[in-house]
Amino acid sequence: MDNIERPMPPLNADERSVLEGWLDFHRATLALKCQGLDDDQAATASVPPSGFTLTGLVQHMAEVERNWFRRVLATEEAPPIYDPQADPRGPDDGFELAVGATLHDAVATWQAEIARAREHCAARSLTDTGRFMDQDVNLRWIYVHMIEEYARHNGHADLIRECIDGSTGV
């Protein structure tokens, strides 16, 4: 994860470009929060009493990407990546780390889910819908929700990273 570029969202563009720009900005922010850490650091729960780790946060965002863009928007059968049913000692919604979990693997999985999300969105308009809780939900709503989800978790990532090595900002 070296040389991560965080794209500036467009200041004066059409709605879709702005939404995608902010989503990409927040995706890159999470990647920057993880940059330069080894697996032990990224697996450190550094804001007690929370068990949040940066690796767990990346795993969780892979699950979130999969859920909204593959299951909800594309109505694809996509089982959970980090399935607590398969291994009761394993992750829950991606947050918990299974034995042997690495930041590198979590980032690779997350990036693959982002790539699939972009594929699913490319051919759709902002008004195209998927199904959530027995209701139609359009791509516009999903984009806004994803921006909110990343923004909230990037705040968590700020605190975790600062406790690990004092790194702030970005």
C-alpha cells in the first residue's frame, strides 16, 4: 500500500461525479490510515474498551462493499467473506480477526470488492434500484450511505492510528 493517492472530489461537477469522488476520497483515506503498518500494528486494538483494529475495519469495509453493491444493488448471491457461522471463533461482520489474519490479505480482499462495486455501478444510473429490507433502494442512496459509512469509520481509524504510532491527519 505504498504511494496511495487520495483524489480530491470534484468541486463543480455533476451529481454522480461528486458522489463517486467523495466515495473514492474516503476509500483512499482508509487506505492511508493503514499505510506503513505491519500486521501486528494493524491488529492492535488501541482504543479500549473497543476491540476495533485497522485490519478489522478493512475487513468490515470489504463486507460493506460486498453487501451494498453486490447483494443489494446487483442482487447477486454473495456469501459473507468473514462468516462467523463457518468458524464461531472467527470474525463477525469482519471486525473480529481470525487467527492468521493479515492486513495485506484484508486490503487485497477489500480492493477486490471495490473493483466489483465499480463494475456493478458503471452500467447503472443513479436511479437504478436494488432491494433492501423489501424495498427499492436506488444507487444514489447507496452512494450516500457508503460515503457516510466510510466517513464514520475513518474517524475510528484516526483514533486507532494515532494510538498505534502517533500519526495524525490525512
